[in-house]
Amino acid sequence: AAILLGGSSWAIAQQFIALQTRIVPASEAMTQAFKLIETQLVSAPLWQVLLLLAIVPAVAEELFFRGFVLSGLSQGLSKWPAILTAALTFGIYHFILDRVPVTALLGICLAWLCWQSRSILPCVLFHALHNGLLMGLDRLSPGTLRWLGVSDGVGGFLPAGVFGAALLLFLAGLAIVGSMRRRAA
């Protein structure tokens, strides 16, 4: 489930952000800040980018948000209030206001996976794959992006086939999570 979710969630998030940006465009300052960050990331060695922006955040954030926050909330709240509270906290923690909705939605998936599996390890894998694939996509050549059908660069809408395949994989991952039976501690 974690591999399916983490391997496809980048596309779901990409479509969500592209749609949201079409409805409520990002400010010029935010756009310039993202371009500056992207330029710096592309110039850094890929292994450093993956370590610092995929692996370390996956481990640290999952230990905190699912290992500490969700487990603490589960002591006083039932399943969905605990999951939703932890997810919203996760979304707000990322500090970029226009990314809170998509980050909170990913947080719901991560918290549900943790709840159902009773482990943060699948969440770490999901999170690292999600972040790592997003970082790796920035490294694709314009020719490769065109071959994939992504004409607006990584920030635009994905082709229907790419998004459709990712959506099917994501839904399959959610179905697996839903079929898990939470065992007693």
C-alpha cells in the first residue's frame, strides 16, 4: 500500500496544485521564491537533495506527526477526529498557506495508513517516495517531460493518461489500506 500511495501521490498532489493555482493564482513573490528554490535544488547533487528533502523529512515528520501527535491524539479521540486533527496539523506545519489543503489531504492518507497498519514504517516509505519523486521530476530533461506529455513543465497539469494511471494506483493503495484490519496493541 505504501509503495502504491507514495509512488502515485505526487501526481494527485500535482493535479490538485495545478487546479488550485488555476483558480487562485500564487502571488508573484511566491512564484519567484519557488523558482529560486527550484534553481538551487537543480544545481545541488541529487543524492543530497533526496537525503535532505525526501529521507530526513520522511523519517522526522513521520516520527513526530504519526508517532507522537497521532498516537497522543488517539488516547483521547476516536479514529477520525484523531486522524483529521493530526492531518490538519501536518498541513499547517508546512507553512505555505496555499499548500495546506493538499498537504493536509496527504496527511489524512498518511495518518490513516499509520492507524490501520499500527506502524509509522509504511508512512516513512510513502512520504519518502512522494518527496523523492517530486524532487526527481525536477531533474527530468525538457525532452523527457515532452515525451511524458507534460508541456507546461512540472508545475502544470499532467496528461490524462499519466494522471489516470496514478489515480488508479493511488486508489488501489487506499483500497489496500481500507482492507487492513487494525490489530489490538
